[in-house]
Amino acid sequence: MSETPPTAAGAATSDADLLHHTTTAVREAGSALRERFGEVVRYDTREELMRALAANDDVALDILRPCLTGLRPHARWVEDELDGGALPPGEWWVVDPAEGNVNHLHVLPEWGVTATLVRENQPVLTVVHLPLTGATYTALAGAGAHLDGQPLRVSETADLGLSIVATSQARPDEDERVVQRVGSSVTAMLFDALVVRTSVPATLHLVNVAAGRLDVFWQFAGARADLLPGALLVAEAGGRISDAEGRPWTTQSDSFLAAAPGVHAEAVATLSR
């Protein structure tokens, strides 16, 4: 079971303590999802797919919602992990109970659980847990990013031509303009980068950027739950966060770029062609 929050009423506590208790809840939710992992879930219609996705979400949310609400009773909850744009003022929990949920259904390993506390539209803390490996990535604004307690640092590469880069599909049924933009960006990166990776979910690429395993990640459109955890992890690991044209990124931006500082400008130039 999860640890008892600092007080039943969620009395004032440090953000570091909040991160600790959030980590415990996210790991517990991940363990519950791992117990459901192992056989491909078959579906013949979109409705059957949505029910299977929702079943995984519900298992994790049954753990996360009471735990996180107990930690911050006045923080509101983003109900749809596919939502984007700015949040109203105050504190919000932005949670993806099964990030990479469709991979889980297909017995692919790229999935996890994320929880991010957002305060006045800025991510304050985040936890990304990968149950199949046991790895837990955490970041606290102003206090760095860590993997299982060890500091993370983005790569020192300074040549896009020697870089491994990645992108992700923001959501199914994306509009045609975004699909065309994704396709042209992949083509541009195939010319300019060493290797291009394309897969979902975004968060798993972003933890790799934060850890220095990948050099660049970009995405067009996207949901808050896809990008906020990785944005904080990469920024706290010393990376650059912007939109694809190099402007400051917000949850209202129509593109996203996370890169090692040495190749950020080159990535912007490639994506802006």
C-alpha cells in the first residue's frame, strides 16, 4: 500500500516531500499495471480498443487519484490526458496513468506511469516510472533530474550529423496539416541527423534525452501529459526546451523541441526548413 501522506488534510509540506510521496504512488500504480501485462489484448473495433485502454487507466487511477488528492487536496485534476493548452490558475495534477497504453495492450515494453504537479502553468515536480525495468525518473524544479536517485545530464554532442534523434505521433486521427508536417520533418532529419527513431510514447524518448542517450526529440501538437514530464526532466538535466522554431515553449505551442544545447540550433534549423 502507499505511504500515508504527510497529513490527512494535505497540510503544507515541501515540494521535495511531495515528490517523495508522489514517487511512491506512481510506483504502486505501475506495479498494478505490470500484473496486467503479458498477453496481447485483441480488439476488432475502436470501441473495444477504447474499453481496453480505459480498463488499464482505471486500475492505475484507482491508486493514483486518492493518493495524489490526499497530498494536495486543493489541486485540481486534469481529467483527459490528451488535452492540451494552458491550464487555469492554481495547482493541477497532470497524470498519464498508462503512458504508452496501446503498447501495454500489445505486450510491447515502451510504457509507464507519469504524474506531474503543475503550479501556475509551470511543472513543479514529475515522476516517470517504467515498471518493466523498475526505473524511476524524477525531477524537481530547481533541484535537478534523477534516475533512481542518480543525477541525469543531457549529452554533450555538438554535431547533429552525429546525433540520434526521435519523434512521436502525438495522437491518433491527427489532422492532415499536422500529419504532413510530421512527415516532412522526419524526411529533413533523415538528411541531417545520424539516426531517426519514431515511436510512441513521447515520454520515453524524453527520458532518454534527459539521460544523454538521445540528443533531440521533437513533436508537432501534443498533449500536456505527453510533454510536461519530459520537459521538466530535460530542462533540469541541462537541456534546451523550445518550440520547433526556437521560441519559448508553452502548453499552447503547436510544436515542441527538447535537445542537448550543442545541437539545439541545428535542430531548429532542420525543423524550420
